[in-house]
Amino acid sequence: MADNILEIQDLKKYFPVKSRKIFSRERQVVHAVDGVSFGIRRGEVLGLVGESGCGKTTLGRTAVRLYKPTGGKIFFDGQDITNASNRELIPVKKKMQIIFQDPYASLNPRLTIGDIISEPMRIHHIGTKAEQEERVQELLNVVGLKPDHIRRYPNEFSGGQRQRVGIARALAVNPSFIMCDEPISALDVSIQAQIINMLEELRDKLNLTYLFVAHDLSMVRHISDRICVMYLGNMVECGPSEEVYTHPMHPYTKALLSAVPIPDPIRTREQKRTLLEGEIPSPINPPKGCPFCTRCTCKEKICMEVKPPVKEVDGRQIACHLFP
């Protein structure tokens, strides 16, 4: 744990839902994150991938304590923040920031760009007003915007420019860890590459650590050192980026990667796709055994009855009964 800036142990996050039956007292919960463990080393980029609804965003937001966990442990910089109060989290939040997915909804339309970026500095009482304005202009330059944009409002910018403002806001308090919640999914393809390149440059320049949540597997491969694959609130495989992409082990990882489009018509025709059976189970009532057993073409009897533990296989973590 000493080398990890963030350590997650058996993390769970459940959301209560109301029964549709009138006068029913039945309590149901959505198993958004159901016992996930991993660590992120300092200066590393950990990619978190999976289908929509697999719980990757919930996991990221719980890890930075935007959500209070239902169970498990969260350690940041060696400190247990699992049950920390809002007051106790104030100095911790200065070190961990978040870049939100939607650059349109994450910026207050009534505030100028200068007020948006300087808000974290005001909350943490960093510098005088003049020093804050100077810092904002510096950050605008860092993210590729002009210093005179400080007086403008979010509606005067494109989606890519707004996301740059969101990145500048995250950098305002000099954090050491940033959770990137699908920061490029709402942007044009040409803009996506610019944002990814900028995040890589900032990582090297400022010695940042990223938890990069995304569903674009090609982008995750480009920026990540390690990749964790999630399915139905569970981590099914985690390992070095290139190894996971070139030699996937879990049946779900193989199916996920086989769906990635290849910009070569000949290779596309030759590629053998792994087709999944059935539908994704409800997170309200997940399968008894392996969460992937209802769609797996390699399942055995034990897969339907016992949930597989996460095991170390060839230097990576995998949750599958097919591996000894």
C-alpha cells in the first residue's frame, strides 16, 4: 500500500430503489459496485472500462468520496477516508479532483470562466484575489486557452473548450490525483485526441495520477498503464494495458475487445468476433454465481453456483473459474 496513492479494498456501493408494488414494504437495492479491490500507484494511469451500466462511473465517484460507500475500505495517501466526515475530507479533496463527463452540465452558466476556475481556490483559501486571478490566467494558458477568456461565460465556448476549462478547474489546487469520468465521450473525435494528448502532457509535467474511466477502448489503451475491466459491478480482469489488449484472458474481456472496430476492411473480415448470449442481468437481482455466467459461452456448472474469487494469474488479476 505504501507505493499506492489510492487503495480500494472490497468496495461496495448499493442504491436503494422503491418497489413498484403499492403498499409493499419490500426493500430492493441496485448492486452498482459489488466488492471491487485494486490499487493505483503514484504517477500511474489506471483505465477503467466496461459496458454502459457496469458501474465504472459509480466506482470512480465512490473512490473519490462523491458517494459514501456501502461497504469496503478506501485509503488515499495512506489515510483511511472510508467514513471520513465532510469536514475531514476538505484537506483530502484538495489532493484529489475530478474531471466530469459532460462539459456542458458541469460548468455553472451564471459564472464567468475566471470564477469557475478560481472557485476551488476560494474554497480552500488559497492566495489573495489578485493571486487567484493570476493563477487562473496561468491555467488557461496551460490548457490551451487565452488569458483574456477569463471574463467570458461557458455559453461562448465549444464543447472541447469547455472541457479544457473543466481540466483547468481540476488543476487549480495542485492535486496529485484526478478521476477522469469519461472526459472525452461528449466531444468530437478530432477534439478527443487533443484532450488526451493534453492530459498525457499534464501527467508528465505535474506528476499526476489518473483513474481514467471510459468506454472507448482504443483511447484507454493509448493513455493507460494498466486496465481494469468491469462487468455488472464486479472487476473481472485487471493487468498491464498491452497484455490485456493483446492477450485477454477473461471471456468477457475477449468479447469486449472483439467488438472494437479495426480501420482495415481486410482484417475486419478475417477477425473472429465473440458473440455474447442473452441480456445483461439486472443489478437489482444479479446472478448467484459468476456475474457473467448468464452470457458466457464457456460456463461450467460451478460458474452458476459460486462467485469466482479474484486470482493472480500471470501477473494480472482475473475472476474466472476457468483459471486454476
